Amino acid sequence: MPISSELDAPYARGYMLGLGEDFVDVTGISASSVFGNGNLVSTPRDLVVFYRALARGEVVSPALLPAMMSLDPAVSETHYGMGLWRFDDELPPCGTFVGHDGASPGYDGTAFTRLDGERQYAVWTNSLAPGDLVGDEQAQSAYRELVIAAACN
């Protein structure tokens, strides 16, 4: 969990669309600017390994796992539970997946596992924040297809 903009190699470079059509390398912006919301540096592989272990009951006790995977009834109209997003046959349309997304300038990542722990996916893009609809409909469609292929095939 770095507190400066220095990253240990290897790492992905982050880019954002600047003024006009130029891309700006924002790799040097410290992740500490979002502290607990994005300051933990990991790889997509780290996250799929973590979520696989979580779904298989290897992170929290099997007795507590159903509570963690349940949606919070106090938070209406969302898919959020105890630190996890949950999607039932939505995107992706092939089972119930739990996980999380996150972003910092130049990076947007999402990592999820199917509840049975048999399928995980992680997708990283260059973007300012989760939910950004950067790009045209064709780019957004390609992103949805990528998530479906990663999760369901």
C-alpha cells in the first residue's frame, strides 16, 4: 500500500484522455490520493486468486460466508452487500457473481468470482472512474462482450 507515486515494477501505465484528443500518462499520480479506495496495488491475478478463495470459504469461515454474500436489505435498489457487489445472471449472464471494482486516475478494474468459486474474471481498462462510459457505443459493446467472454466461456 504505497504512500507515494513510486510503483515497484512491473506495473501497468495509466492514461486518461486530456484536453482535445491527446492521451495523458497519469501513471505518476499517487494512488494515495484515493487512499483506502484504491491505494492497494495488486494484479488482476492477485484478485482472481483472492475471490476464488473467498467463494470457496478459505478467507472467512464457511458459516459467515452466506452473510457476506447476501445483499444488504437496508441499501435498497443496489447490488451491494458486505463489501461485495453481487450480480445474479446480469452482466455476466451466466450465474451469480460477487466481487468489486475500483478506480484511480488512469485505471479502472473489475474482478469477480462465481459463487461456486469455479469461475473468476478480472478486466482492467484505462478510465477515470468506475461506470465511466468512455468511448462510443461500439467501445461499450466491446467491453460488455469482453466481460461475458471472460466470465462465461
